[in-house]
Amino acid sequence: AQRVTQPEKLLSVFKGAPVELKCNYSYSGSPELFWYVQYSRQRLQLLLRHISRESIKGFTADLNKGETSFHLKKPFAQEEDSAMYYCALKRYKAAGNKLTFGGGTRVLVKP
Amino acid sequence: KAGVTQTPRYLIKTRGQQVTLSCSPISGHRSVSWYQQTPGQGLQFLFEYFSETQRNKGNFPGRFSGRQFSNSRSEMNVSTLELGDSALYLCASSSAGTGGETQYFGPGTRLLVL
């Protein structure tokens, strides 16, 4: 069975401070990891995926297979980063879109 | 392109009834997935349809079923509703579901079971 854990339900930071959202997973096979974001009154949308190794809106995430983690980081948080963030996993190169989501972390960036 | 649409947006039913929710994917998308979101269990995968065939299935009882039509529109049905079925039901579409492409989520249908 696969499982995704986001230990922080709420993360409150000041504007300009670094922010790190933790994501740990358990999965016996090769995983593909994602971060999804939901801004207030908007739909759930993909933020980034580990295979792309890209930086979106200043966010980066590195897959650490040894620690089974995929933490999301941003060096300088902005007020517009306030949102709900979900880490998700699927079997790497698997056909289909069966995603396992973590419980989510709410980020509040204070001015 | 128009985004994923879901109808109805809100629904109130009573225990024992059945309900059908609809999802229209982005034009050209052939994969549609359904998720249930509740405060207690979070986001859970229900099932995925691709080219009118169920390709993946989550761990939900048989009361939850779905189908996909030739135009890729999908419906999910919940029979004999229980109070615990109250949730936000999200659908997501992607072009082929072969892995790697982005899933686009709809706004959800909020179901309240009384």
C-alpha cells in the first residue's frame, strides 16, 4: 500500500521568510511525486512534479528516495502563496492517474 | 479551452437515496478520474475511466460506480446513500493518462446526505 504523510496541518510564516512543507511517503515501488495547490476559491491545480525538476513560482522540491521525502521549499514566501498544498504520489510510469494524496498543509503568509 | 465542468455543484439527498454526478472533461481529454474529499479522510481516489473503460479503482464499496461515454463525459453514481457519503466529489481529466501529463481538476460537486 502507498501512503503520503504531510505532518503539518498549518504553516504560518511572515512574508519574505523561507517556507518548507514536509512530505513523506511510503511505497514499495518507484514513485512519481507531485505537489498540488489550491488557492482560495480556486480549483486544485498542479504546482510541480519531481520528474520535471523545474521551479514553479519560486518553489522547488527534491525527491529524496533514501529518506522517502519530497519536501516543498521556497526561499522567500509571498502573501499570494497562502493556500492549501497537497503532496501526491503515483506509481512511476504507470498508466493512468491513480493519485494518493497527503492530508494537506495550509500555508498562511503574514504581511 | 474550457475547463473541467461538474454538475450539479451542490446536492442535498437523504439516506437511502441514490445520486448521479456528472463530469465533462476538457475537450480532447480521454481520461477522467474521480476523487472524494472529506475533512476526515482527505482526498481519496475513487476510480478512473479511459476510453469508456474503468482503468483504475480505489478502495470504495460497490455502492460507488461510474461510467464514461464515447464523448469522454463521465458520471459517477452512489446508491443507497449513507451519511458518511457527504463530501466534495472532484473529477479530473487528462489527455491520455499514460503517465506524465497534467491532470486538470473540476470545481467539484458538494453532496450533503441528511
